[in-house]
Amino acid sequence: MAKAGSQTAAKSHPVHGKDDVPVSYGTSLLAAARDEFRHTDRNLPAKQKKSDMSIPHYDAIHSAAKTMGIDRW
């Protein structure tokens, strides 16, 4: 998500640096990045968005969720 532009994820990534963190941490990070992406992408045309964010942002957040094994956030 940091590579896709999430400042929230960029700030946290070097901090945790662990193989295993609580699921609640990942869930909170996903929700924060989702909200950040939706805010950033709010003025894009609807055809360029999925779930109120750009398609690259949508793909990045869902890829991160899959990597973390989290399906609801």
C-alpha cells in the first residue's frame, strides 16, 4: 500500500518490521489506507474507480489484505 501512495502505510512499514503482528493492526492499517485512498481519489470519474478509489489503489489494498490473510476490514 505504501508503494501505491498510502502515507499511513508508509509511516508504519518501517516501524513494525516483524514477521507477525496482531490482526487488529493489519485491519486498522487497511481501513486507514482505504479511507485515505477514497479521499485522494474522490474527484476521479466513476469509470476510473472501484469501491470509491482508483483501480490501482483498490488492487493495492486488496493485495495487501490477501498477503495479510485479512478478508474484512
